[in-house]
Amino acid sequence: MNFLFPTFLFGLFAIAIPLIIHLFNFRKHKIIHFTNVQFLKDIKFESEKKSKLKELLILLMRILAIVCLVFAFSQPFIPSTQKIALGKKTISVYIDNSFSMENISSKGTLLESAKESAISIAKAYHINDRFQILTNDFLGKHQRLLNRDEFIEQVNEVKISSANRDINDVIKRQLDFLQNTNSKNKQQFFLSDFQKNTSRILKENCDTSSSMFLIPIVSEEVSNVFIDSAWFESPVQKFGTTQTLNVSINNASKKNLEAGTLKLLINQKQVSLTSFNINAQGKQTVKVSFNIKERGINYGILKIDDYPVSFDDAFYFSFNSNNVISTLVINGDDEETAKNFSSLFQNDSMFVFHENKEDNIDYNLFSKKNLIVLNGLKTISSGLIVEINKFVTSGGTVVLFPNLKADLNNYTSAFKSMQLPEIELVDTTRVDAQIVKSDQVFFQGVFEKLNEKMDMPKVKNHFRYKKNKFNTGESVIILQNGESLLSSLNIGKGRIYLFSISSEESSSNFLKHALFVPTLIRIGALSLKPASIYYKTSTSEAIDVSLDSNDKKQPLHILQTKSDFDMIPEQRIINSKITLFTQNQVSEAGHYSVNQVDKVVLGLGFNYDRKESDMRFFTEDELKVWSDSLGLKNLTLLKSEESSITQSLKETNNGNKLWKLFLILTLLFLLGEILIIRFFR
């Protein structure tokens, strides 16, 4: 037992007063003579014995009353198990205001419950103590100390935010602030629903000189259905075509969802309504088909209806229906084969076509192309090898039709430099081709069903390649003898499609065959690196932008389509391409655009991070086990009820106060004295 005001214990010297009164009885006695006192001896002996007992009881009551009164003024208390420094306290209170705090509790939303608990915390402290409030927004105005009234005022201003923080980031933020206050009595509070994906405390981040309190805010029922992601099946979204959009929907509740509805709006017009069913804690990919009816930039919204967590019920995306595949064909001497490529690419509006002769190559075109076709070159020069390697490693796609009459030594050296399998020999065996059935990704959407009896290209002669243990590649079309006719090899960020046949008719009838057109178109479509149709808010996203004009001096702006939001992002020019970095400046979900002066260059869709959609939380029992496993003596788990918080904090900070008990005992001992005097005869 300790005393808050131990100097009052000097009052125990007052015990001497009743002792002096008891020891020195100043009353004078009268002597009365009797003729015969023998009869009174027994009565006198008994009266003296009872009188002494009465006086001793009265003395004891008075001493105990004085002791209890002195103790009451000294304010005794039983100290808490935690070592709390005495004096002025600095308290940092973190209120989780992420989207998951929209869940419902008995007092309303979890955020409202957290705010009430924060106010209860403030009421448990002295008026001279100082407070800091902290939310997921990490606002600058929260980096200062507040008195109790200012703290309560700022607590009432806290609102739901799109920002989410890992609890270790919060701990570090609090400690950085508290260490600058030079306070000896530091306390940290965490008011949160403690989602499992953000609430793993790392022991090394904790300061043992600071008292930490976890206060879980528990919802009555956890329920959330949300759109997780979306993607197109085709890499190219072309005007006038039918597109299929895959939408991943999650059910994070404990109940099955039946007859849910998914709406798709394109340019603010509803174009599709799809129903779906999802089991509890399940996930489903819903396919939505629609026709692209507008050229250029299109803005889309996917919507579902869900309550109470609704931030993830809308999903924003955008796409461009005017995307084209910029193609360069570098031809050898055979003009007939060159016509096959020119007629293919010039007659399809999806391609922008250029061609060069092998002795007159414009290398400046490479950085502007998606696809380069090397058609029957007799030699591959060292300069071309360097530029092709640069083009492929930066993400470009190359199609290579070798020339069977070329210099094999040159080809062997060039292939080695380009990380391609080396040429072994020319095989003149006649053989038919066939599609690799396991590779359905390449020809996805080209054939409804692969038929073993379908007519396939005839091959008269072809290169046989040595197996490259460093880059084996994947076979797309093979020959019946098991060798590859068309291989796909990943190199850097790009890809090379290597044919083992020449484009000449003397080698095969592939360029005249019906398979030629879909194969080249598919290669062209895959050469487009699909631009992301959506991005995340409150992160630093990298956005690639292609400009038609050569004027890159004018800065690019990111604007929100339905507000006055306007920002100039960080811009870097890498390999003649512009990359924008948002640096956490986009915080609201919706549609945006990249503008240069008054021209819209690119459409953007931003969505809130779905990390907050994960409705898995630590229960109070799990938190208790988990906090015990950390072995931190300065870590305490409190319940969120107002009376419980206030009482627990008072006991923690001041111990279990006993002054009321000793005051009651004082009154009881005084009452005992009165009763002894009155009734003890």
C-alpha cells in the first residue's frame, strides 16, 4: 500500500492525546468511611475490572479512529501492476477511422463508439494532463498537444477516411511524437476494430517506457459484399466490338447472398444488369458483356448494393476504344512476302503500318512501335541486333521469319546475341503443322473449338533449333515431328515470336493459309501492353502516358471529372515515354483524366484500396492471447464500455484508492466509542 500524500502521516502523533488522557486521570476522588467494608470488597474488585476494560475499549476506538482519519487524509492506494510515473501525463489516442469502421455496433457505427470511448479516456485524466489525437489521415494539425476540452472537440470532428494504416506505422508515429514531448509519463491508446490484415504489432516497434492500451471496438454483425477487381478478357478494346468484362465479387459476411445484382454503366448509361449468387466467405467471377458504342476514352462504373459498408460497392474504370497497334515490318529482298504483310496490316484499322528495307532501316521508329516484324533478312547487322535487344527488353514484341538462304554463321551469331536458340541445321523433311492444344491462351477467342481434322499448313523445309537451357520458350504451333514451328520467348519485359520456317512459299504455305491472319493479329494484340483500367487511391501509382505530339514541355495535369480537383503529378521521361507518379495525392475514388493544356490524353479510374473490405477481425479473446504472447508488461487490453474504461484507467494511473474506506472506518470507530460509553455498564 502506498500513500498519495505521505506527509499527512505525521498526524499519527495525535495518537498520544488519548493515551495521555488514559494514563493521567485528573479526576479527584472523595473518601467515604464505612463501619464495615468487608461486605463491599467483592463488589469493588468487580467494578474496577469492568471499568478498566471499558477504558481500554474506548482508548482503542479513539486510537483507531485517529489512525484511519490520518490515513484517509494521506490517501492510501494499492498500486497498479504497471509502473506508471507520477506527475503530468501525455496521452496519445489513435482513433481508427478507416472504412471498416462503418460497421454497426449498439451505439451506431464503430467510429461513433470509438469517439465515445476516446472522450471517456479523456475524462479519466486530470485537467492538467495533455493529449494528442491521431487518425489514419496523419494530419499535420494532430501533431500538437491539446488540453482536454480541445481534445474532445477534435475527437468530435473525426470522420471516415479512405486512408488505412498498419498498426505498426501508427505506433511509430505516436512514439516519434511522444519522444519529442520529453514527457516521463507517456501513454498510448489504440481504438480500432483490429482487422487481422493491419493489426499485427511488431515487438521491436514498442517502447517499454510507454504504457500501451488496446481497446477493441466490436461490431454486432460483420457483413460486407464488395467488388474486388475487374479486367477485360481481350487486351484490345475496339470500337464496335463486343467486350467481356470479368468482375471479381467477394462475400465477406457469414450469410449466403442470393440474387445479388451487378450494374454496369458506360459513360453514365446503364448497359448491363447481371444477377449473381455467392456463398458466405466466398468469391465469384461474374462475366459482363457489352458493346463499345463510343470512340475514344470511355468511363465505366460497376455497382452493387450493400449495407452498411458501402465504400467498395462502386468500382471505377476507364478504357480507350481507339487503341492501335503501331507496327513496323523490315523486309528482305522477297517482294512477294512483303505484300502479304502490307495487305494484312494496311487493311485492318487496328494497325498503324510502316515498312523498311533491310538496307534502309529507320531506327528512330523503334521507340514508337509495339510490334516489329523481321521478314526474311539475309543478314542481321550488329546495329540491328543492338536496337532489337533494346526494343525487346523495354517491352516491345518482335516476330522473326528467318531466311533459309541466309548466311547461317551470321544468323547463329545474331541469335546468340538476341538470346535465341542457336540454329542446328536445315531440315528438308515435309511435315504438317498442328496447334498446341495446351496453349489455349494464345488462340483464346480465335477458335471456338480445336478440331484435330482441320486443315493445317504444310511445311517443306525448316530450321531445327538447339534447345536453349536458359530460355526454352513456349511452343505455340508445332510440327508433327514434335519440333516447334512458332515459339514464344520472353526476353526482358518483351517477347520474341520465332518461326522455324521462312515466309517464302518454297518453305511452306503458311502465309497463304487461313491460320496466318489470326496468328499475326493475335501477336499484334498481345504486343499491346494492357494499360491498367483502374488505379488505387492514397498510393503512389505509376501511370504511363503516350503522347502523339513531340511537345513534352507542357506539363500534364490530372483532373477529376466531377470536381475542381487539379494536380500536376511528378513526371519522368524514360525511353521517350512519360510516366506520372501520383504520390498519394489522389484520395477520392472516381473518374479522372490526364490533360495536356485542354486536350484529354488519358482516362483514369481510381478506387479505394480493398484492404479495408476484408472483414476478419481479432476477437477480444484472440487479442488477449496475442497480447500475452508478445510478453510486453506495458501492454494492457481494455473493454470499450465507458464505465469500464474510466474505472480501469483510474486504477491503472492512481492504483486502487482506499481513502473512502478509511474515512468510513473512522466514522465506525467513533460510533463504536459512543456505543461503548452509552451501553457498557
